[in-house]
Amino acid sequence: MQHIDTAYWLGLVITFVLPLVVGVVTTHVTNASVQAVLLLLFTAVNGFLVEYAAPHPDGYSVGSAVIFALVGFVMAVASHFGLWKPTGVARTLQTKVGVTKRSVDLAA
């Protein structure tokens, strides 16, 4: 049985909580398509960083990074709609910690 490197496990955990990160950096009124693009961007960055951090005898593999990013995006969407949104965790975190319309107006 082949073992999975720590970098991949850490990447999976990060992928699982990325929907919450997107909620914190966006507002309640942010368009869902903008949030989806941010989630895709974050999972892509995570995928490429995980592949970079994982030890490989053959070197860095862009193909593996892309696959990890795509699987990560699917996992992040599933965790958002399967756990974070139905339990109210995403909304609560966004309300208590996230960016508010007022803070966006003050920054402009």
C-alpha cells in the first residue's frame, strides 16, 4: 500500500475549509459566480503549492497539480453545499468575521 505524503493531507484539509475563506473575504451580496471564481482560484493555488511541497523523485508535475486543483475544487464545492451552508457555519462566519458592505465602502 502506497502512503500519501503529509503535503497532500494538509492540502485536502485546506481545500475542505476554502469555502469558509471565500465567505470571509466576500460579502453577503457578492455574486455567486464571483465567489465560485475565487474558490477556483484558491483551489488552483492550493493544488500547485501542494504539488510543489510534496517530495517527488521525478520532480514537479504540472499534470498532478492540475488534477489536485480540479479534485480540490469539486471537494470544496461539495463541502460548501454539503456541510458549511446547510449547518449555517458559512453564514455565521461571514457575518461575524467576514467583510461587510460598510468596510468595503470605507476602503473605497
